Amino acid sequence: MYLAGRACRDQALTETITKIHARSRRTYGAPHVHAELRLQFGVRVGRKRVARLMRTARLAGVHRRRRGLTRREPSTVPADDLVGRDFTAPGTTHPAPGPSGRRNGAASPP
């Protein structure tokens, strides 16, 4: 089957990208693969093109970021302040919100 010029170059580039990705134990993402192509192989190619070719080849790097964070359930009511802490800032007439997000003595929001 005959491939057009860009498709042929994309195919050859995808093979190189796959080798780099496999050599990195499947940890490198598009920015790292792009840098490797430039520095080790001397290939001048755009980062977005590398990302597109990696997507079509179903190659993805490892995410090192934490996934999500603790979120408060909206239906739960915070515990009452049994110690009676006063969060009033000096020189103000209204208290600052405490750790529960409520003002001292104020009822919980609806």
C-alpha cells in the first residue's frame, strides 16, 4: 500500500517514539519523548506532533501527581465546638470563621 509523504514519515516517527517509550519502561510522556528525539536522535519535530502520534499509538506516560484530594461531604454537619474557642480578631467587631467554617455560636449553614 502506498502512503503519502507525511503518513510515511509519521509511521517511521511512531516506530522511533515507540522504541523510546519502551526503553523508558513506558514512563515518558510526550514532552520527555520530544526532548529525547531532539537530543539523542537529532530529529526536529514538534511536541504536539509527538503527542498526536503517541495518542494514535495509545502510548501514555506515567502520572506522578496525586489523584484528587479529600472533600467534605455536603450533607454532614461539622462537630460542635465543645471547647468554646473564640476566634475574634483584636480590633474587630465580628469573629473570624473557625476551623469548621462557622462563626462562633452561629448555626450551621443550610
